[in-house]
Amino acid sequence: MPRKNILTHADFVRVEKAGLRRERGSLFILSFGTLPVHRCASQPDAPVCRRISRFRGLAGTSPSDVQGQKIPETKTSCVVSKKTAARAVDRNLIKRRWRDAMLQCLSAVPAPSILVFYAMKPANGASFKDIKSDVSALVARAGAKLRAS
């Protein structure tokens, strides 16, 4: 997974406070949404400039409005608790399989969005095929809802 698509700890804490929408699959729960939006202090008359300080860029603006700043990428993360898999080897296996499945599904999500996957107990012992099908189904549902909103 490219570094630009991974949530940092500070981003993750901010996302958890934002209260994102959730979708439930058979192996994962997906929490998803768009990046936070607020008004720019430099242009109070502008409708919404969608300045994202920690995400290093502007979301929802045209390239001419951005003036050299990059539009943020889709950020993803996977959380596997000790309750899901007691051994670190198993938790890391779930995360490796999720990461590979997510790389194949990343293009199906609109650009400035956040996806946080929470593994459930059935993910411990699931095959790569099962994880890939669950991740792709959740990403497809989230992508459709993000495009609709």
C-alpha cells in the first residue's frame, strides 16, 4: 500500500471523532466518509474552500483554484484487535491479506475519502479469497454511497 494512502495516527484520531458512516460485511466493518470540511479564514466570503490542513491539500476544488497544492488521496486503514486474533502472527496475516485486497480495490473509491476497516472474529482463519470478496463488496457499497452524497 503506498504511503500516501495510509492514515497516520493523528489522522486516525481525527477521523474517529468525525463520526463516519458504517457498513457491515461478513469479515469486516467499514467506517467511511469524506475528508472534513471547514471555511478558510483567508477567504471568508468564499462558499467553502475545503482546506484540509493535516491532509496536505484542498479537496473538491478545481486545479486552477488549488494553485500548486495537491488534492488529497483516499486514505485507508485496517484495525485488528487482540479480541479478534489473540496472536500477533494472526493479526498481521489479516492485515497483509487486507492490504493486498485493498490495493486491487482502491481505484473504485472517489478520491478524497477515508476508509477504516475493523476486522471481526470470523476474519481470523479466513482465506485470502474470502477477505478479498468481503473487502471488494464493502468498497463497492461505500463508493456508491460516497458518489451519491
